[in-house]
Amino acid sequence: MDGRGRWLDNVYIERFWWTAKYECTHLQGFETLPELQVGLERFMHWYNDERIHSSLGYRVPSDVYSGAVALVR
């Protein structure tokens, strides 16, 4: 992962984990590892299938990935 332009590969992952940390783990305050695992699974489902993203034209990532077209007004 060295070379020109490789920093861009990490931007999306870093942004996702920042969001997961501040919108999930800090708010929930999980006590055990199994609670954390279940919480992160729920968060990832919500993040990919329900949460709209302005950078994706106010669509959810799963629709963009599958090629579904959503009407935005």
C-alpha cells in the first residue's frame, strides 16, 4: 500500500470506523464483547441498508452497490 494515490484507499474505511465509533460504540456503552459484536452488526446493517448518505445522492449504500436507482426530489 505504498505509492502515489494509495492514501485514498483508506479514506472510506477511516470514515466508516469514525462514524461507527461515534454513532454506535460511544452512545451504547457496551459492557461485553458479545454485546459489542451484536451492536456493530446492527449498526452495519443500519449504515448500509437504512441510513441515507449525502455523498451518494441521498441514497443508501446497498442501493448504490446493487445498482438500484432511487428517485430523489
